[in-house]
Amino acid sequence: MLVILGFAMIAVFMVLIMTKKLTPVLALIIVPTVFGLFAGAGLGIGDMVMDSMKSMTSTAALLMFAIIYFGLMINVGLFDPLVKFILRKLGNDPAKVVLGTAILAAAVSLDGDGSTTFILTTAAMLPVYLRLKMSPVVLTCVAGLANGTMNILPWGGPTARAATALKIDVNDVFVPMIPSLVAGLVVVFAFAWLLGLQERNRLRATAPEIWGVPETAAGFDGMSDGGASAGGTGGTGAGTGRGRQGNPGGAAPAVDGSPAGSSVAVLDRADTLIEDSGAGLTDTALDPNRSTLRPKLFWFNLALTVAVMVVLVANIIPLPFVFMVGAAVALLVNFPKVKDQGAQLIAHAPSIVAVVSMVMAAAVLTGVLKGTGMVEAMSAWLVQIIPSSMGPFMAVITGILSIPMTFFMSNDAFYFGVLPVLSETAAHYGVGAADMARASITGQPFHLQSPLVPAILLLVSLAKVDLGDHHKKVLWRTAVISLVMLGVGLLTGAIGIG
């Protein structure tokens, strides 16, 4: 009964948030409560939730003050030069922007911390997406793909957990999986490029007045202006400055003198239209005249941010306290007046409420899963249903199981509760512990998208993206990446068959 209730609870939760029948916060509270009562939790369900919530308070504090800190840094203009640099290097081509997002997220993921990766990636790239009228869901998808794939690094957590649980050296687990990691990143970059191409085509179709690129163009930037413009017969393109029909030989110059078909001209037109209409900007994040800019404090803010990142990576002080102090110092220096400090805190309140409430609500799901014994019952059932004839393939089975199981339970529950049981069973069929550990980490790209992972809640909150929309775009892609990593592990011999 617990097995049925456990899987049913998870299925109902996923359906409700992906069909947008309930917000994730409400689904995280209501669904586990109902199923927990059916499981016989009774009045004890409150204690289950409170015990789970105690372990999440530090995470909630970390996310709260991280949002304040980086939101403040965006407001004062710390990231404006970075955004301009990215635009110069990537141009206005959505395909290049999305690929650049994947590369940036993968590079920052080297520190092993998902929250840091998503904070920096969103801070750098979200203004670019908004400026070019691209979908923020693409940003969260690509960042999630890259960070999830990089999460098998030894210092990321799962690999160390697997090695510890099975009492083997962490290098014996990770080093043979490097080809799988490389293959996973290749797939991530391929997905990013394809998503970028989709955005390019969508913008052509939905915003021709901004991009001014004809449907017949062979590419997005620097195309010839010989085709008909979007403005109508015999007229100029609709505010785009492109050549007139009947003038296939040359394009009319842009207002600033740049060739009308150049990426610079297109981007200038896009910027002008966006700024004129007020569309594509969030909280005036890109307004060069915003009152919160502090250009004279740029170097101080940069030094403070670097110091925060160094302390964060060094992990010598609890991370919530690092961001508490960082946010306090940043507020005090940039906004000395008490009134302005209060205004800044209020400005970030919507994002804080969204992410912290979701973290607290997730405690209901994890508390019910653990307190009612659903997690243990589901794990034991999965182990029991594996037929003996499949014994030699236990590593492959473990890799496949790691995809959904690490999504619906914490890494600790899977690696310390489920993996040892699976490994002990596999040993009877000649499958080594190292093979089992390597296979078990291939599900991490999928795991990182779980609503039980605070970092992903931070990502969708910062990007103002619905979690259900994020899941629709990211889940099947992460499943593909996990299976590719598992397949490469089998081909290279990192994951063996008994």
C-alpha cells in the first residue's frame, strides 16, 4: 500500500504542476498532506513535516540572502559591463546566446555548487534574454542541463556519496566516467544550439518588426537585403530600415549609418523598439538611467562580489552567513539611507517569497515520504521486482533507476539507502561496487531538476519561470543526457556487466 501511495502521490504532484492546475507551492503542501493522511500518518504528520523543515531552514536563509545580494548587484549596475561584453561577443543571434549560456553554466559549475552556478548564469544572461525578447524558459533549461551534467564532479556531492556508501575511492568512481561526462556535455551543447535555432525562428515569426529578418533568409545575421521586406508592397520594411521591394541590389542604410542587414543595425533596432515600448525589461534591469545605478562604487562592488565568491568556494564559513554579511555590507555602502535600504529589500520581496515558500513547502513532501516509510517501501519494492535473470545487468538497471529515483528522493536517501542494497544484490552476479557507483551517478542531470533541489527552485525564481514550464522543456532532455552518459560508460567499460 505504501508503494502504491508513494508512486501515486508523485504522479499526482507532477501532473498538477505540469498542467498548471496548482502552483508548485500549493501542490507541495496539499498533495503530500492528503496522501500522508491516507497512509495513516494521522496527527503525527505535523511532526514529520517539522522535522523535515528543520533541515531546510539554512537552505532557505541561503537562498533568501543570495537573492537580495545578487538582485542588489544587478540594480547598482555591477553586471551591466558583462552584459555589454556578452552582447558584443555573441551578437544578437539567439543560437549563439543560448550556446553561450550553456558554456557559461558549465564553466561556473566547476565550483560544484548549483546555487552559485544559477545565480551567476542568471545574473549575466537573463538581461540579455530580456533585451533580445528571448524566452527565459530556454535559459533555465540550458542552465539546468549544463549544471546537472557537471554535477558528477567529485566535489559536487553525488560521486562522493556513492563512493562513501560503497566504501571505495572517489577517484575510482569519477576518473573512468570522464568520457561519459564529455559525451554528456556534447549533448548539452547540441541541445543548446537547437534550442537557440528554435528561438531564432520564433523571433523571426513573432517579432519581424524588431528583427527585420525575412523568412527566406539563409541565416540570422548579416543577410542580404535582396528579398521583400515585411512592410508591404512598394513600402519600406515595418520600421526596420530594410531595402524597398524592387531594389534587390542594395539595402537602405540604417538610421545610424550601419548596413541595414548587419547584426549591429538589427540589434540597435531591437534595442530602440524595446526601450520605446518598455517591453522586454524586468524591473528596469537594463535601463541605463535607473536611479539605483552606482557607477562610482563599481570597483567596490566587484571586489565585494569576488570576496563573497572566494569565501563561498573555499567553504570556510557557512554559506547562509556569507550572503547575510555580503548583503548587509552591500546595502550599507550602496544605500546609506535607511529609507533606500528598506526600498531595496521590498523590491526583492516577490522573488524571496516565491523561492523560500517553495523550499518550506518541499519539506511537506520530503517529510511525508520519509515519515510514513514510503521511500523505504518504494526502494525495497524496486529491488524485489528485479528478476534474477537480470542480475548481471544490475549496473545498467541501477543507472536507469537513478533517473527517476534521485528525482523523487534526496541524494542521501538514494546513495545511502538504496544503492548499498542494489550493490549487495549485484555482487552475487559478479558486478563490482565501482561499476554500481559509476552507474548510479548517471541520473544526476535528471536529479538536478527535482523540486526537492533548492538550487532549481532558485533558478526558476530568479528567471521568473514557472516550474511546470521548466519541466516540460528540460525533463526529456535530461533523460536523454543521462542515458547517453550511461551508454558511453558501458561502451568504455567504466560500467561493466556481470
